[in-house]
Amino acid sequence: MDDFKPRMNKRRSAFHLNAKLARSTWCDVSGTSLLNLKELTGRYALSVAAGDLQFLNGHWYITHSGLLRIALRRHCSGIRTTLQKDLSDRSTSHWVFKAIVYKSLDSKGFVGYGDADPSNTSPLVRGAEMRVAETRAVNRALRKAYGIGLCSVEELGATRMSSTPVPPPNVAHSSNGNGQPRLRDQLCLLIRRHNLDANLVKAYAADFCGTETLRGASRELVESFISHLSACAKEDRDALVCRLNSYSYSQDTEAKS
């Protein structure tokens, strides 16, 4: 009983932080949505800042990273994935995966299936349907293993991925008149919201703007990149992460040369 009050205070603090960020990120988070967020925060220790949750069309969805964090905290023993060759069709880019989550070494495993093809994925992931199918399978298996009734955002089809428009932060000019600090705030918010690698985002931004560094880009180019990044992250985060990872390879190559 001695640590009951500290635990309650910690949960209350976590919820207030989640609620504050959620309201600033999605304009229609209120009432029942906040009550649901409180329940999710207390039960699963999910974090909006860490990208564990997404709010789309008035509903909360857990993310792949959020599910993996729950599995890590609960000492998941392992995850095995298998391509279902008899159900897949390479010619049409239709892939089906089976995933098994083992909560402990003696666990029989919790099974989940995931499928993906051009008809139920975003155009941003054309050619990556196999990876999307595997992610969906893992998500379903994790949700079964840990009793999470909340659907994951990666399981949604392309037609259901459109989210409630998020009003951009105020981009009014700063005291020095160039507005760049405000733009940097927007970019940092996007990075935190979608749990992206800041260094890879900067590399992508420089490439997008056609400059050696992001600092050398004009305000108009930075604004255009922020809009582009926001749209990509909301439409299909997995595809965006794949794109960012390509810059990781470039950075490694430059470092070795």
C-alpha cells in the first residue's frame, strides 16, 4: 500500500501529458475520447508522445511501435513470422503472413494472420506489400496475446486511413521576422508525434529541398517539406519509415568513404 499513491500520481501525470499532447495534435479529442485515452494510459501505459497511439476519424488506434513496447514491458519471449505461400500470389502482390507470439518460453503461442495487396494498402507502399502483411500479422498476434481489443493503425485499409484534419501549429513570424523557429517547432512535433528518427528526417528534408542541409533551405521549401512529411506520416507511416531508412544507408556510406 505504501507505493499505491506514487503509482496513482504517476498514472495521473502520464494521462495529463497524453491529454495535453492529444488535444494539441488532434482538434476533436474531447469527452468520450479523453475518457478512452485515460483508460488506455492506465491499462497499457501507452504514450502519445512516443507514437503509441493515433486518433483517426474519432477513434483511437494503437500503433506497431506501441504494441512492441507493451510486449517488451511484459517480457515477451519471441515472435515468429511465416509467409503463407499457398495463400500468396506474387503476380498480384498479394501476400499473407502468419505470426506467432510467445509470451513465455513454455507458451504455446498466440497466432495472428495478416494480408496485404495493392487494393488494401496505400500507394506509398507499392512494392512493399509483403512487409505490410507481416506487420499486420504481428500486430494481430500481439493484440491477441496481450488482450488488446484496440485495432492497430497498420491493419487499416487505405480507404480508412484518412484522419480528422489536424490544424497546423501557428506559423506566425517570429521576432526575427523569418518564421524559422516556428517551422522547426512544427517539424519537431511531427517527429515526436510519429516517432521518427530526427537525423533521417533532416537528411530527407535536405534532399527534398535540394540543399546540403535543412538550414540552407528557404522558408517556402521547409513549409512544403513539412506538409509533405505530415501527409506521408498520416497516410502510411510504415512507407515513410522505409523511405527514411534509405537515408540511413546513405549516411553509413558517406561515413565510411
